[in-house]
Amino acid sequence: MKKDASNSFKSEKGMEVTFEELHIRHINLLIDIKNKELNNWFLKMAIINTFDDLKIFLNNLKKNKNKCIIAIYGNEIIGYLNIFPLNKKETCLKISKPKLIINNCSLTDKQLTLGLIKKSISITDIKTSSWIINADINNIDLISTSRELGFQPLGEIILWDGFDINKSIKQNTQGYELINEFQKINKQNILKIVNFIRSNQSPLIRNILDFDQEDILKRKSSKSGALIHENSVLCSILKDINYQNEEIYTLTISRYWDNRFNTILKEFIKRFFAKAPIAFLKTYKDNFQLNTFLEECNLKDKNQEIILIRNTIVKNEYKQVNKINQSLESIFEKLNPQGNPYPSPFPLKLK
């Protein structure tokens, strides 16, 4: 026999002999075996091997919490979206932007989108308390459809492109000493980084995302880490798991950023964009200081999105506006989303 590149041999007669682990799929081969004792042993081993593979499959399936919701018309899939948890506790789920493949049915695109999102929030686990959708700022249909299903605007984000950054930031050796203090995320600095991120988030976002140390560790990559100087975190950059097929990273700086560190931050950002793979930075639109700084670094506004949230915490915030001890400022701040410029819900019926 001669061996070829695969798990098989070719005999001198030219017939191929393959080598495989015995499985239930080979049941048709066992039928022809005349030896009953050997046949029983083969069947037993086929079942054992199959269940071993099934255990591996189920373990991997458990790690992969993605679910796909589809819209079916006749024998065709005409739209889909997927949902996945943003934290280990699975209290917060991300709903991807619905994709419509073809629409040859009587429903409108808006009605299909409504049906997909409605289905996705109806089959989730009992421990889920939050659902998040990111909608492009100009996607009026998705925004208004989400609002109809109880989603509230949580804020806006900007995705930054650094394609031209090397043209605007000249090499500066002044920041080299401190830039070398950029640390990858590890078990030694994770608590410090988690505390830094939490302290620079609003209480509402912190409660909704509900990240812990293990969630942050999962977001590390070749570009992720924190700039730590004299035991203090100056800024952090983490892979954003809201985006599964894109290299998007959330940039967080201290609320008490010192302008003396501008040179260091510029060098930090320059190295981020110089390193493969091509990626984009994400910031919150209300962080005016950081966004102005990124514009000065010649970063381009790639896209803007609205974060929409469906959450029991948000509802409770509105119910509590009449508490005696609340200040007028806090009351108006909590009422603010109701006066936002985003499309309001309106009746829409599925056929």
C-alpha cells in the first residue's frame, strides 16, 4: 500500500482505504458483520465514540451563547439576526442589527425587523434583564421599531478611523519612556483596570453592562491593555465584544485627564493604529474632551451609532422620579431621554 496526504492509503489495486474513528454513522458497515460477538463490541464502541464527540460538541456549544433568529417565508430565509451575552452572568444580551436578505412577502422591511427583534427578546433566559441594540444614527426604521418594543436611547457613540494619523502626529521621543508603561491585561493588574473603567462609567451603564474581572479578561487582545503611570491608570483600551466581526476597541480616559499627558496619549494612539490588524476606536459622544482631542490627532469620524436599551432598571428610574430626597437636577436628568430627538414609537401591526 502507498500512503497519500490524507488519512488514507491506496492499495496496489488502486482502491482507497480510509481510516476513521468508529461512529454510529458506520452502522451500515456493522450490519454486514457475521460475528455477533464482534458486532456487539463494535456497536458498543461506536456509541462510546459518538457520545465522546457529542460531549465535546455540547461543551463548545455551552461556551458559544450565540443564538440566531430567522424570518422564514415559504422555503426561504428572508432575514436574520443573532443575540449573544455581553457578560458572564448573561444579564445583558446584545441584539445584532437585523439583516434582510430578500423581501418577496407582503410584510414591509420594518415589519420584518419588528418581528425579528420581538422574537429575540421573547426566548431569552430568565436571568436576562437588559437587551442592547446599536443602530446607525440615520437608521430611522431600526430606531423607531426598537422604541416601539420598549427600547430607550442610552447614548450615542462615535467610531474613529485612524488611517491618516501618521501624517498628523510626528514621532516624539519625549513620550517613549511613559508609553512603555502600557501594560497588557493580566491577573495582576485586572482589578485596577476594572475599577478604572467602572469609575469612568455612568451608574446606569455600569449596572446594565454588569462586567466583572473575568468579562474584562475575555476582552484582551494584542491591542488591548492600559497605560499605567505611577500606579495610576491613565487610559485603557479594550476589545469591544458588541462587534463580533469588526476590530472595534473602546478607549476610556480618566475624567480628570491632565493635559500634560497629551503627548503620551498621542503616541499611544499612533501606535494603536500602526499595529495590525486594522481597527477602530469607540468613544461616547458626550465625552467632548476626548473627542476634541481625537479630532486634533486627525482621526476621522467613521460612523455614529445610537445605543438603545431595554431594561427593567431604566423603567424603575422613571418610576422613582417623585422621591422626596431627589434634587431637581437628578429628576430632569432622568426625564431627559423622554424628550430626546430620536423617533418615538408608533403603532405597527404584523400581518
